[in-house]
Amino acid sequence: MFFDIHCHILYGIDDGPDNPSGMFEMIKTAYFYGVRKIIVTPHHNPMLFKYSPETESKVFSELLDYSAVRFPDLKIYKGNEIFAYTRFPGAVAENMPVFMAGKNIALVEFLPDSDFRFIHELVITLRSMGVVPLIAHIERYGKLSGKNISEIKKLGAVISMNSSFYLKKGLLKKRKYYRLLKKNLIDIITSDAHRAEDYRIFYDCYNFLVKKSGRNKADMLFYQNAYNLFETSDLNSAEPYDAK
Ligand SMILES: [Fe+2]
């Protein structure tokens, strides 16, 4: 059973599916591969996509209606993936409905060449606002070392990595990802699915990690840590969150 906290399933919002059938195909495929909890996270990036909370709510309701009868045991939440161009994401500051599953958790992404200083300051800003920064696809930020990631985790950031990491080319890159996993610097593996077939990669990555690191560790990364974060933790606390 999987808990996917990052995907682009809502249609007509961003670079996910264009129409309802694409959205239904994605949720069907996610369910087929074992997803039982999911947070849909359209891009909040006003530079690239027009932001309309009303449209997001409408399409989200369509998704709930479709799924309720077909997949009654699938729990679906709403979130967003916030693009942080500055150290102070306006969407969070203005209290827009961009938080994850109604919690004080913000899924954030940056430009790939962002450096540690930028990300470190952003994490501090969000923590000072009582928000838990959930970092999207950490594997994209080539300037971050394991030590850097450990530092932002200590400040309360939660770290996610896309399941497609295991398909990436380059021995050095791969070694880095495995080292991060081994040192428990990754909390959650996400699909970041934009198309139905991305759930096959998510599923294959789980099986790959079961072989490489054991079922217990794979289950922590694909379900339990997300469950702990979204369904059991007290996020009113200002203490750094520790997924372990
Ligand atoms: Fe994404």
C-alpha cells in the first residue's frame, strides 16, 4: 500500500492531463499499482500557469466524485506544489489555499541550480511562519550535499525524492542518491506523476528498493513516513519534525 504525496492528476490546471479522461486514467492506474492515499499537487507557479483556486476545487470535486464509487478505500487530499523563486513564497505569506491536506505543510520546489544558502533561508523563513517545508525532488538540486540536506532536516524540513531517481543515468549521481537513502536523509519517495504510466515507475521503484534496502525501509519511504507526517503528527508544534 502506497501514500503518494506529490502528483499532477487534476486536469486542465498545469502540465498534467488535459481532460477528465486523462485524470480518471491516472487515478485508476495509481489505484491499480497500490496507492491508497494520495495528495494531488498541481503546480502553483504563476509564471507558468494561471492560478485559480476555484478551478482547482471544481476539478478536485470531480475527482472525488469519480473515485468515491469506484475506489471507496482510496483517501484523496488536496495540496499544491509551490515554486519558490524567492526566499519568501507569496502563496504561503498570503495564506492562499496551497497547503498540503489542510495541514501547515508546504510542498516547495526551486530552480535546479539553487544553492544551499537560498534553500536554507527559505526553510528558516517557512519554519518561522509555523510551516513545515516539504522539499520536492531533492535529487534535482545538484549543489546540495548530504551535509546540506542534513542541516535543513535538522531545521524541520521534510525531504522527498521522485521515484524516477532510480532510472537516472550516471554512476556518480546514482551513488549520491543511494548514499542519501542509506543515511536516512530521504523521508518520502513520490511519484510526481504527470501521466498514468508514471505510476508504473513508482511501483517498480518500490520493488527495486525492497530488493536493495529491504521491505521495511521501502514501506517507510512509500507509506509510513507520509502517514506519520499527515495523519499522526501535531504540526502546531514549532519543534522540527523528525520523520524517523
Ligand atoms: Fe511536481
